[in-house]
Amino acid sequence: VKWDRSGDTYGCRVGHDGAHDLVLVAQKSQASAVPPVASARAPGLGDSVVLAVGYKTFSDASRGPLTPGNVGKVVKTKAGSKRLKVSAGGREWWYDPEALRVVDAGTPKAAVVGVVTAASLRKGARVKRGPDWKWGGQDGQGEGVILGAFCDGWAWVKWDRSGETNSYRAGQEDAYDLVFVVPESQAVVGGVVTADSLRAGARVKRGPDWEWGAQDGHGEGVIL
């Protein structure tokens, strides 16, 4: 990474030793147009949501269909209870609202952490169904591996359980059928850069495991 303010260039961890030094930020040209992925407001009926950074403090949140970086929708509330029913990947689960963060209306789906795009897809990367999945049981409701780009905006995937091989949208039709699979021990909601998600030219800032003092000038940088 090369840092804007300090001008320094350093290597940063994207999974080595189980540590993640960086998180993604909006491209400078898009900064005014792209609202934050995670809103501070409380989620409500109809909202699109992701897991909050501290979701593990709510023991039952880990048993629901949401995984870090995956997007669900609040489909039901319960009278006399603050809990919210969220639908994701064909399953539903009741969550404590503090375990969730709202994905603001107007946020491009490609800005959501973990979504496979034409720019981020990589041969050999592990994936699972994403926010726009509409292909039934082709995936065997499990994980698969990217075999390559099928054509612009499409990814070619082979699924572990079903053994099927097919193409899926990675931006085509403004739809995103896939998200990267990130080990639970390494995943952090909010844009953590992993070996699967890093790409040259991406804008970044210090992340949850940063321990390098002021090398970044307390600002942003670009992945080289």
C-alpha cells in the first residue's frame, strides 16, 4: 500500500497471522456519491441489513442465515419485542437489532463487503450465494469455487455439493449472485481487506488489527 499523506509504501497483512490491517473505502471519485454501507440508524421493517461488527456478543446471531458481508432484509417485527426477523439465502431468523447494521438506500450493491464483482472475481476464490441469488438449488445450498470469468459481468462457478457448473451475475443486469466466503475467524463487517478481496487500485485505510503507528499518516492509501 502507498499512503497519501505520508507518501510511504509498506506491506500490510490481509490474513497473515490471522490479522487484517486494512479496510476498503470508497474511491475518491465516488466518495460524494456513495453513502456509507453501514448506517448508524436502528434497523426496521423493510431495511436491508448486514451483521454489525459486534454481532458475536449476541450468541444466537451466529446461528442465523446472515454471515459477515452478506445482506439480508428485515421482513417482520414482533409486537412487544424489539427483535427483528431477517430473511437471507432462503432462511429467516429473529435477530436482536443491535446485532445488525442498516445498508442505506441507494448504496450500490457492489459496495457491500464480500460481493463478487467483475473487478474482484478471482479464479480459485471460494464463494456462496449472494444478495440477488435466484437460481434455486443449483448451489446445493453450499459453497463453490470460481473457475474464471464467463464473460463481462459473469463468473463461472463449480459447486461443491451439487457438482453443478454454471455462470452467475457479477454485475451483469446490476445484479450480484455471489459473495466471497471468508473464514469466520477473520471476517469483520465494514470492508476488511482479505486475500480474496484485495485488488490493485482499491482505496484503503487502517483496519481492526493495525499496529504500525503513523505509517499511514492517519489517512487513506491505495493498494499497489
